[in-house]
Amino acid sequence: MGNKDATTATPSDVDPDALRQAEFLQTQMILDSLVGKTVAAANVEDTRIAVSTTDGHTFFFYGFMGARSQNADS
């Protein structure tokens, strides 16, 4: 099972802008599905944001969350 001829992408093969766009579109679809639901909790973790709703579902947001620069306040 599986593709024996699979190749691995190298960092130079990955387009960061395309990844950001794909993550944005996926996030927008998830947010659209949350309309009318009540958020019970939201947790910001190192690599993701977890949003739990009162109906028992948890949605995870990954990707280019960014980081705050040490010089952001200056």
C-alpha cells in the first residue's frame, strides 16, 4: 500500500505564499462553518489554536500564525 515512487519536497520546492493562501482558505471555510455556534473555549498553543464549541466539537487552526517581534513595541 502506498506509492513507492513518492518524492519528498525540498524547502526550495515549497511556495510560502501558496501555503499561506491555502491555509487562509481552509481557515475561512472553518470559520464559515462556525456561524451560529457558541464558542466554549479557545486555546492558543505553540503551533496551533484550538477552538471548542458548546456542541462538543473542537476545531484546530495551524499554519503561519507568526510571532511577535521583540522590537514590536519600539
